[in-house]
Amino acid sequence: MSQQLARASDAQPSRPVRSRPSRLLLRYRMTPWWLRVIVVFALSRLVTTIIVLLFARAQGANPWTGPNPPYLSYAAIWDGNWYKIISFYGYPAQLPITADGHVGESAWAFMPVYPFLVGGLRFVTGARWELIAVIVAVACALGAALVFYRLMRHVLNDSNAALFSVVLFCVAPLSPLFQFAYAESMSLLLLVSALYLVVRRRYGWVFPIVAVMALTRPSGLAFALFVGLHLVHRFLVRRTDPFPTRERVVTVALAVFSGVMGLVWPLVAWIGTGSMSAYTDTELAWRSSYIGYGELVPFTAWFQGGNWWLGEPWGILVVALLIVAFGVFLFLGPVKRLGVDLRLWLASYALYLLAVFFPQSSTFRLLMPLFPALGALALPRSKIYRIGLVLVCIAGQVGWMAIAWGVDGRDWTPP
């Protein structure tokens, strides 16, 4: 009898016992993608805020604040002060001239969308300028993270890698700027939206984005080059990827429009001051403390900077090696997974930087538009690799804050 009962009990199907980890995994998989991105963004901001507060606590008196400044005051130093000046007073009608007769630093180096938006919101709400400036930056950074996920999900076709791309975006060494009074968050939101629309072939929606983006951060000429290269590539592969006449016309118009928008702000500076070279002269003032004043000669500044930092001939050699290394990087397997369009953007923006910018401490910030490359770093699934990479990024935040944001006396390393 006992043997029969034992056999009967063996014959009954056992009810599966779901472990706690499997229940958590199921809940995670049922979580909407946008909520995952928001959670990642919120956790990353918590980590970064702790880092910033520690630096603020150790900050001494500086040109913008007293010692140990509160968060909002600390988040609005450096270029944040320029944006505040623009919000309250606009742009000067006369360019400042140094004692030796050169154009000095002024608000004309900074584009108007971010400071005017912050100023308008401050006027409507009556809130403190620094608070509105930080809220706008954080909101735009969250928007950029959400759109970046959609972009990576589209090009990588892997939700796991797409989400880890967002993790890297949110903890990147310069991610403290996402919660400072800087225009970078807004610029990245506009850029990633424009890239996503181009990748999806929705060209008509890109025009208004480019119009705003080109007046937020210098980007119009680089984007025009990108759209031009995109146009050429689509024409060359039109047999396997149809390129209708209507799309050809719209893409040509977008390339031209982007190029024109890239020249609008120098034109506005010319009209506003009466000097044809007002914008470029103002930009050149920031490199004068390194190599003195001179004309803007394309594709020379990086070699000049290399020689200033390392001396001849090592400066030129290192810059040449960096150019070659970046070219090789674009053809690595993980980078090729990003697709032709994003690689064309990486090449276009890098070429733009090589043409016009002088390498110094703010160059780290100017590299931020290359963030789509994070998708290539997000592909490996090793937990050790991913945890290690996140820790390296967080350490990079500490390093960048120490090098660029924290002010040490007469600081010559602007962020």
C-alpha cells in the first residue's frame, strides 16, 4: 500500500517553485524600456551629485563663489557665468579690446538658445537663474538618454546592449555637465534626435532640430558634412538600398540648410558688432594664453597644440598617431556594428574638431558629441567587463572634476 502511494505521488506533476531571482528577472523584462532608462538616469545622477557635493565642499574661494559653495552656485561657475550674463544682458554691441589691441573674450563665443530659454523660464517663474539652468540641463540630459536608447536599439538590434549604452552615457567622465549650467545637455538631446531621424530616413523632421541645434552649440558645419557623406553613401548603394528622387532632393536640401545654419551665428555676430570676424576672433581669444593671437587657419590648431604641450617633433607625431588611431577605430568590428550612418557622424565631427579647435582642457567637453561610439563599448556582455567599465567611468568623473571643474587659484584648465 505504501509503495502504491509513493508511486502515485511520483506520478503527480510537481508545482514549479519560482526562485526570487527569476521573479525579479520576469518583472525586469516586463518593465517598459523608458522606465529602465529613467531608473538608470536617476541612479547615475545620485552618484554624480555625491561626487559634485564632495568637490563643492572642498572648493575654496574663486572668481564666482566663496569657499564651500552650495550646489547650485557651484554648478553655475565657468561658462555658466557667461550664460547668465547673456540671459540678463544679451550680447555686447562692441567687442572688448585687450591692451595690445586684440579682440578679447566675450559673450559672442556662446550661442543663444540655452541662455535665452533659461532666461525666459526665469522671467515666467521668478525662480533663481541657477535653479532653472540646472533643471533645463537635467531635463535635456534625460531626454537625450531616452532618445539614445532608441537609437542604439535601432542600430544594434539588442535591447541589452542598448540599455548598457545608456548606462555608459549616464556615467561617462563628463556626465557631471548633465547637471551643470551648460548647454551641452540640450545640444546632445538635439543631436541624438537628429541622428535618430536620419538613421530612420525621416529627413523632413531634421530641419527644425538642426535650426535650433546650430544655435545651441557649434554643430551646423559638422552636421552638414555628415549629411553630405550620408547622401553620397546612399547614392552609391542605391541598388541595394533604394534612394528615391524625393529623398535625394530632401537630403541635398538638408545638407545645404545645415551648412547655412552653421554660418548663421558668425553672421549674427558680424551684424551685432560690425566686425566680419567677430565670432572667430572671439573664439581665438580663448587660445591666446597658449599660443598667442593669430588667424584661424584650418587644420593647424591641433598640431600647434601638440607642439605647445609636448614640444617638437613629438607634438606633431602624437597628433598624427591620434588621427591614424581614430581612423583605425572607425573600422573595428564593434564600431562597424553601429552602422555606416553613425560612423559617418563620428568621422564628420572628428574632422570638424581637427579643422577648427585647439586642444586643451575643454577639448574633453568638445568630444562629447562623439557619444554614439559608446554603443561599441556596450556590446561585450561580460559582467566583470561591464562593472569594471562603469567603475572606470565614475573614476573618470572624479578625475575630470579635479582637472577641469574644481578651481585652484588662478586656474588655467577650464572645463
